[in-house]
Amino acid sequence: MKQPPPESELGRLFAQFPRSGRVEWIGLRPARDVPMREVASADAEAGGGLRGDRYAGGSGKRGITVIQAEHLPAIAMLAGHATLAPATLRRNLVVSGIPLAALRGRRFRIGEVLLEGTDACDPCSRMEAALGPGGYNAMRGMGGLCARILEGGSLRLGDAVVGE
């Protein structure tokens, strides 16, 4: 949905969050088709990605990928699993407490890093193998958010996620 004008009533509602979120997990994808590496912190490079991640030198539109912690149990259930490890979904960050859909098209801050939500992070065909038959559809609508890194810095477990 296109962002409404900030001075409108709907624009004010779009800008209001009930609370900040929190970084629960950080992972780096060093290369295609290799396991993710779980880390306690990562360096974000403006216009790029996370240092050590395969997308670090990309276009910047998909500089970082974020998924909502609250969606992991739903994806697991829909895919027929009791639980789901964050690395399985190959997103860089798992955050809790803030609706990622509300950050699409908006600027937000995670710790000292300024980001802009660029697009939904739709699942790829690899989710079928990772989650089993129907895994792709189990994840649809809950794949998270791609974001551009506007101002770099460090991201750490426990950092706040705050809409700007």
C-alpha cells in the first residue's frame, strides 16, 4: 500500500507504533547454498548489506532481510513442523514486537543503523526443499521485509527496532 500523506489522519496512524521491536536473531549467508552463520552482531554497510553476507555488495534494495519472530510458529505449523530454526528461512534478522508490514516504504532504525523498507521478502523456491512439500505456500505472506541500508553501523542481539 502506498504511504498516505504524513499530515493526514491515516498518515498519522501509519506512523504510530504501539511499542518498539527487538532483534532476536542475526544470521549471515556467506554464499549460495551454504548454511547460515548465526552471529551476535553484524556490521551494516550503507548502500550495501551486512559484512560477511553474500548480498553485501548488491544493489542495496535487498541489503538486509528481516522476518517477524511472531510468524515463525505460524510458518512451522503450516509446514507441518513443531518448531522452526530461524536459519532455515535464510533471513538476516528475526525481530519481535513490531509489525514488519508497517515498515514497508518507511524508514526505521535498528540500533545505530538507519534502514528503509523496500519490499516484501517473498519466499523462494528453496523453501520447498527446506520446509517440505507446500513449504513455499506455508511461508507466503509471512516472508518478511527487504530493506535498504541508508546509514551503516553495528547491529546487535537485543537492539531496538523503531519506526522513524
